[in-house]
Amino acid sequence: MALAIHERRVALASASRTATVASPRLSDLFKWRGAIVTLNVTAASGAGGLTLSVRGYDAFGSAYNLLVASAAVIATGVISYVIHPGVSAPAGSNVAQVASIPIPQDLDIVVTHGDASSYTYGVSLELLP
């Protein structure tokens, strides 16, 4: 049997949106230590921007923030956020922010809109050992 090196999941399919949205809760992540969360913005028509957050869930189902982006995304492009113990962003990469902590068993991703203008984007997740 082959050992999984990583696993990819789509958290939010690419679509045009005008309001804050949360992904479905991603569960059974207990075999993974970290993740690369990628926001792929293909159309940006406003100035309000998008702020990505990754939330974990405790045993009671209460959400808590693992990572909240420090800057809003206002233009098209691919922006990544890394959550993994002991890592840092390599120079010259598209990694916007790093949280050096392990991921919990359950998490979701929230993209907060700064205003009601339209953005087209998707969010993917690459789970890491």
C-alpha cells in the first residue's frame, strides 16, 4: 500500500460572489499536520477586497481562528497561506502568511468580502504530513 504524501481538496469551487462565504466543514484531518490554503482570484471588480480566514473546531463544535489574513486581496492572482508547525514562507513565493501551528481534525475556510462588489474566486487546500 502506498503512503499518502499529500492530499488536495476543493474548499470552495470557483464562482462569482458578492458576499462573505464559508466552506463546508472539512473533517477527518487527523492524519495531517498542516495545509497550504490557496485563494485563486480570477476576477476582481471592487475595492473592498477579500480577507481569508481558516477556522478550526473544538470537540464541542465551537469555531476558533487558526489564521486570519493580515491583508485583503483586491486584485486577481493566486495567493497561498500556510498552516504547519515550524514552517516559514520562502522568499519570492506567493505565500502571503504563515501560521506555525498544526491543523485540527476539523476546519473550514471563510472568505470575507469588504463590500458588495463582485469577485470570482475558488479556494483549495493541500493537506501536508
